[in-house]
Amino acid sequence: MWYYYSTYIDPLTGSWVAEHSTWPWIFWSTSMLCGVVQLVGFILIFNLI
């Protein structure tokens, strides 16, 4: 069900972010988010082993 909502919400939020920010801000914010997700993933994997 959420798949159908994301096809409408993602272009709207993506265009808003692209319109109101610069490319370095987008690059660094997504890089930090990916780093946090990777860190949480490593912590969860090593706690389950």
C-alpha cells in the first residue's frame, strides 16, 4: 500500500528539496544519513551474531 503513496509523495518532496536547496547540502545530508544507517546496521548485525 505504501508503494502507491510513494509514487506520488517522492516526486513532490524531491522537487521541493531540489528547488529550495543547493547540491552540496543534498550531497552532505544524504551522506550523513547513509552513514547513520550503516552504523546502525553494523551495530545490529554484530549484536545478533
